[in-house]
Amino acid sequence: MAPPKFMGLSGRPLSLMVSAVATTGFLLFGYDQGVMSGIITAPAFNDMFPQTKDNSTMQGFVTAIYEIGCLAGAMTMLWIGDLLGRRRAIIIGATIMLAGVILQVTAMRNSSPLAQLIVGRVVMGVGNGMNTSTIPTYQAECSKTSNRGLLICIEGGVIAFGTLIAYWIDYGASYGPDDLVWRFPIAFQVIFAVLIIFPMMFLPESPRWLLSHQRTAEADRVIAAIRGYEEGSPEAVLERNLIVDSLRASGGYGQKSTPVKALFTNGKTQHFRRMLLGSSSQFFQQVGGCNAVIYYFPILFEKSIGETHNMALLLGGVNMVVYSIFATTSWFIVERVGRRKMFLIGSVGQSLSMVITFACLIDGKQMSARGAAVGLFTYIAFFGATWLPLPWLYPAEVNPIKTRAKANAVSTCVNWLFNFVIVMVTPIMVSNIGWGTYLFFAATNACFIPVIYFFYPETAKRSLEEIDIIFAKGHCEKMSYVRAAKELPHLQPEEIEVYARKYGLVGGGQGGDSATDVDREEGANTRDVEKNFSEGSSGNTTNSSDDALPGRGPGPSVVDERGGEGGFGDGVNASSKADN
């Protein structure tokens, strides 16, 4: 029997299509990040919107108001994300972005054009905030452990390509008629939005979201299609049951929407700590100065280094080429190097780059100021390779399935809030304190290093369910979560059950099998499958996975703390305890 299909695809081709659409969402995100940089000081734009001419505060406001819309969109997903589902939220977000584009490009002189432009940017921001909250979660929940980091890093990396496209379209449009100078770059975003909406209508929903809503038959079909299994095969059944057990362990099975208060619980599941870790990565990305450089690169070249408007646009385009090239490096190293090391390397590199920039601007001479360009180029190279993709990957991995949608929405809210702050204050800082702006960002980046070193556990090459066990291990054994991640061996799917029982994520005092309710509904032959795996992982057969893995000692005892032996799925009663 062939695997089920969506859009005529299954297995790897279907996974690639999911990734392509998700990537287009972040390409649009990157484009809109960069498009205003070449427009905001253009004479044609200033003639249409005279309030922005030579007014750094108004320029900052028009550019940054988009982030307020993004913040509103992300906050919307905090409340309704679990109800909408991943797929529907992405379609709605892209449609709202289309409406925002139309509002902006139809602004006319006789109809309060600045107000219409601002409203359009806010509306577009709402759609983008919804998508940036949802797309990484959708990608993570549809990906295999082995390529999850790569796929989400590709998403993050194409932000740079979107910005690159925006810079060069701005540069080309600057030589056209006055209306073309600003209307065409904004209107070009329609192409990306359409490429998101139509394919997304035919792609599958996240299997984890479907199971959290007890839509088991649909989830089975999606799992089989994405993995290339036959529907009802032992591999598909096992994967489904591991997801169900993870949901039960966190108390998220059968809940239409996770209550916000669940974000503030700790215990074995460490929801609050994990939300803080994911959100802090987004906070660090923004206060590190990335958008001070990306949004205002041409302006920085004009005001700090003294170049003409067109030369500043050209140099900005060249810088975006560098940005895009280095953004691809994360695709090849994220699984080999790991998240922690990449965060640390990026922080050191960005801090030193800002030191170079402010040092070259101190004496105020134009020849020395040209050296600051080197600092800005190296900054964007380090950022593109590390801090660009990682804050989109880390929250999607580190948060548990029960709170993932809401915690991701919180981290995205943090991103957009501080994105707004930095974009709003950067032109004011450059106008008033000059090189002190870059000194501030140098010091800020240096402060990230100890936080990452002591508090960020490694998630590379871990399944989403293994990451739950890392935090349970740290809590139960009273050790740092960084150390827990280092000490926990990489687990096979069947071993995850054993460790989950050991750390009390699920109970087992009554005996039984995983996801028994689902088995009764579907009549699947799941209990025999899990029994075989369970026996193997506890060393009771010659096919024990502990024996099969080199250097792996015997697995932990499967005896529950309450004295019973039982299946992974029987810990429903323990799930509420895990949150306290």
C-alpha cells in the first residue's frame, strides 16, 4: 500500500514542499525588513510624504510602526494560535499581509497619504506577526529530528535573501519615475504572499496539533504522508504514540487551547524556564543591534560615513550580498557545531565588529570613518551566520508541545517589541551620540556570552520529546540544564519511554500500554509494537537497543517512583503533577 499523499506528494518531496512554503514566509519577512531602508530617505518618497523629510524621528516612526503591527499579530497568536491551527494561521496571516500591501501602494496625495501608509504598515505587520509566530512551530512539528535544525535555519537564513532582494529592488527603482521609486518595492511583496497562500491550502496540518485536538485519523494520515510510511504501519503507530504520550505528560492531550497560566509552571516540565530561554534568544537578537544595521545601513553610510544617497544604497546592496552568503553557513554547521557554540561565536564576533565600528568613528574624520564600513560588514557576516536563524530555531525546539504555540508567540512578541524599540531609537541615537551608538551595541553583545554559557542547554540532534527529558533530568537530579543536556545520551524512540518513566514525566503504576485510548479508537495493533520496543529498551531481549548502541550502558530502571511498572502512556494522572 502506498503512503497517503498531499498535493500528489509524500515522504521527502512532501517535506520539501512544506519547507519551501515555510521558507517563502520568511523570505517575505526579510524583504519587508529591508524594503524601507532604501525608500525612507529617497527624494520621491519625501515629496509624497513631506513629514519624513530630514526628520529622523518621523523616519524612525514610519519604519518602526510596522513592528507594532507584528507585535499585535504575535499577541493574537498567543490567544488564538492553538484554536486556529498552524496551517490556517499561516494562510490568514499571508492574506492580511496582502491587504496591508494594497493599503500602502494606493496612498494618494489628496487622501492623507502618510496616515494610509502607516495604517497599511500596521496591517501588514499584523499578518507577519502571525506568520513569524507560527511558521517555525509548523516546520519543527513536521520535521525529522535529523534535519529539523537545518530546515528552520534555512527559514531564518532566507530572511537575509529577502532583505537582499529588497535592497537591490530599492536600488533599481531609485532610477525610475517618482511613483515607481517607492510603490513598486512595496507592491513586489504580493508575489511572496500569493506563493504562501495557494500551496498552503493543500498542505497538511501539523500532526502534533491534530493529535492535541484528538483528530487521530487525520494525524495518522499526515504522519504516514510526511514520513513516507504506509498508513497504520508499526513505524507510523509508534511515532503517533510517542507524540500522544508527550502531550499527556504535559497535560496537553485533548485540550482545544492551552491556558496562558500553563506558561508560568515549572516542576518537571519547566514550562516557564523554557519560555524564558526561547524569549531571551529573541530579545538578544534585537538588542544586539541587527536591525539598527539592516534597516538603516544606507542611512548609517550617509550620516556616519558621509556617502551620497545612491552610493549608500549601492554599498547597502553589497552588504546584503555578504549577509546572504554568510546566512547560508548556518545550514551546514548548525547540527555539527550545535546551537550553544553558534550563539557564543556570534556574540563574540558581533561585539568585536561593533568595537571596530565605533573605534573608527571616534576621531570624526571621513577617512577613518570609512574603516567603520569594515566593522558593519563583519557584524552582518557574524549575524547572518549565527544570530539570524538561531532565535527562530531555539524557541521552537526548547518549548514543550503543550505550550509551544503560546511560548513561541511570546518569544515572537519579545522580538517585535524590541525590534520596534531599536528601529525607533537608532536614527535618534545616531543623530545625538554618533559613535556611542556602536559602543552601546558592542557592550550589549558582550553581555550575552555568560548567559548563553551558563543557561542555554544544547538541543542539536535531539528529538522534541528528548528535550522534555533533559529538563526533567535537570529538575529531578538538581543539576544545571546545560549539564543535563551533556550527560543525557542520545535516545532511540523506544528508549524515550524508559527515561520518561524514570524522571516521572509519566506514571506507570497501573500497567498498560501507550496511547490506549487512541488504540481503542483506531483498533491498531499498537500494544504489541510498544511491548516489543519496551522489552528491547529495558534489556529483556537480544535486540535491546542499549546493547545495539556502542558505548551505551544498560538503560535506567523502568520502575516508577510509586513502585509500579507500566507503559509510557499510563501517566495521565502524573501529567498535572509534572506542571507543579
